[in-house]
Amino acid sequence: MEWILPVIIFCYILTCIADFILEFLNLRHIEKHGSEIPDEFKGVIEVSDLEKSKAYTFANSRFRIIHSIYNEIIALVFFFGGILTWYNQTLFDYQNRYHWSFAIWGVIFVMLLSYAKTILNIPFNLYQTFSIERRFGFNNMGFVLWLGDLIKGLIISTVLISILLFGTFGLIKFLPTWWWFPVWGFFFLFTLFVIYITPYVLDPLFNKFTPVKDEELAENIIALLKKAGIEVSGVYTMDASKRTKHSNAYFTGLGRVKRIVIFDTLVERLSKEELLGVLAHEAGHCRKKHIIKNLAIFEVLSAVGAYIAFLLLESDILVKIFRIQTETFFAKMMFLSFIAGIILWAMPLFFNAISRHYERQADKFAVKLIGTGKPLADALVKLSVDNLANLFPQPLYAWFNYSHPPILKRIKRLRRK
């Protein structure tokens, strides 16, 4: 049993190195090809724009590498430098002194670690927002707004996660011999609840949503969605420009509470035809039920994961492997999360492959709905230039990190339609 722990640490370090290798491969690929203007972008982009895109990609890549090293060192010190042992023993002593219930103990255990992680990452969030994003002209947010978002986010996450944790640990205590299934069911119902309330309760806490002011555009959007067989509760613009110059559009909510949201930055940048092309793509996701399919896949995998977690947490194998001095459910849970991160390292390959398949389906749907792929292709060209997108991702890197097909492949496919 003693040989297992060194193997686990070795595998963890190996996954970290693999991440760095992927970043370096991508940067080398961009360095080699990043100054070539593709045929699809001729007349729209200049070499200077490509150089700026390269610089933005390099800046973000360097940031991710440094941030990853920072988090990985913290993780190793936390798990194997005695901090988790001290933390577990300290809360165990407090639990004995104040007689916390199992559920309260679990909420405190997890939430304090969540706060610590947030605080430790504040310098990096500040640097990304006020250095990288501002340097390349994307950030419109001041410090007061950033701080307000942070505080609101902490309050909301505290409320929602505490409810989720309290219910989860309550079920574990109440049903100790078969808790994995009711816990999985509770997570599923809670997920649906959050998806349902997000458009009306959570999103408005951060952004202002107003009906599309251009009546002709609104009518065209409604007609397009009706042609696609989709009913929505409304079409809204979001004041994204108070934070960023990046653009997006999306469907949110489930069932009759579905609404379509368009960033105000997108409305300003695209023509009506291009905007309808983007919305036709989003309609494709909705019509093909991609959100529901993703949720179904996730829940099936979650059920399997919950059962495996149940078997491991109810045994003493984690105690033996990690030599846990004070055996608590929560200490075992933390070490299990460490192992899960290693085992699931390659999982993005699976989810990204599904996501790219869905994106191709949505593109095809948009072409069929509008009759041509040109508006969507033109919109993607503009958005790629505006967002300083990497036009030349290294293929292996893209498989691991891109949920959408590389932009050049998408545009070529759309312009053939």
C-alpha cells in the first residue's frame, strides 16, 4: 500500500507537465503560423492585427502557466505539507467542543476552504482583469465594479453552496448505507433549480437586461425563432459593455422560461443579417436540445461518480493510502477530490468532442434555417478579429482546450454551404 502514494503524486506532476507541454506546443505553432493571413480573413484583418492576436494569446498562455504552477504548489503543500492534517484536526476538535451536527460541520469545512481559495486567487484575477484584459482593450470595468462583483459572487455562492452542502451531508448522515443515490438525485434537482432561477434571479444581480430596442430587429428575431419552432419569453440585450468588449449571445433557462440574451457589444458590431446568423446558430443548440443532452450525459457520469465515491469514502482505503491521522469523512473527501482530478485529467477530450459535434450541428441548422452560411461566417470573422482570437491553434492543444471547432474550419465549412 505504501507504493500507491508516490505513484499518485507522480501522476499528478505528470498531468501538470502535460498541461505545460500543450501550452508550449500551442505557442510554438502560433509563432510559426500566426503571421499568415488566411484567405477567409483577407481584406478584413491586417498583419498588425495578427501580431496583436499573437501577443494576446502569448500573454494569456504565460498567465495560465504561472497561475497553474501557483495553484499546483498550493495543492501539494495543502495535501502533503501538513496543512490539511492541521485543518482537519482543528475542525474535528471544534466539532467535539461545540457539538456541531454532521451537516453543519461539513458546510463549515468546505466553505472555509472555498473562501481561502478565492482569497489566494484574488491577485491573479486582478492581474488578468486590470493588466491583460485592459492592456488589449477589452476591460471596461473599474475596481469598484470588480469588487462589487466579487462580493455579490461570494454571497450568492455562499447561500447556494451552503444549501447544497447541507442537504448533501444531511442525506449522508440520514442514509449512511446507500447515500450515493439520493445525493445524486438531490444534486440533479438542485441543478435544475439553479438553471430555472438564473435568468430571473441571479443574472439581474450582475447585469441589466432590457428588451431589444430596435423593433424591426426584434420582429426579425421572433420571426426567425418561430420559423425554427422555438418560443421564448423574450429577447433581451445585456449591458455587457460595462465590463468587457467581448461579445456573445445565448439562450438561458429551461422550458417556458427560455429567453435569448444578446450582448450589447454584439448588437453594436454586427449587421442585422450577421446577428440573425448568430442567433440562428443559437437556435440550433436549442432545437437540437443540446443543453438537455449535455445535462443527461453529465448526470449519468455523475451517478457513476457518486457510486464510486460512496465505495471509496465508506472504506478505509483512503485512510491507508494518505495516512490520515484523524479519520473524518471530510478529510477523505478532500483526498478523493485530489485523486479524481488526476483520473479525470483527460476528460475534456470527451466533453470537447461532444461540444464540437454540437457546434457543427448548430451551424448546419443555421444554414438550413437561413438558407446560406454567409451571414454566420461573416459574423465569425468579425468576432474573431474583435476578440483577438487565435486563428492557428495547435491541433492537439485544440482537442484538449477548444469546445468549438477551430474558427478557420468553421468558416470554410459555412462558406461552402
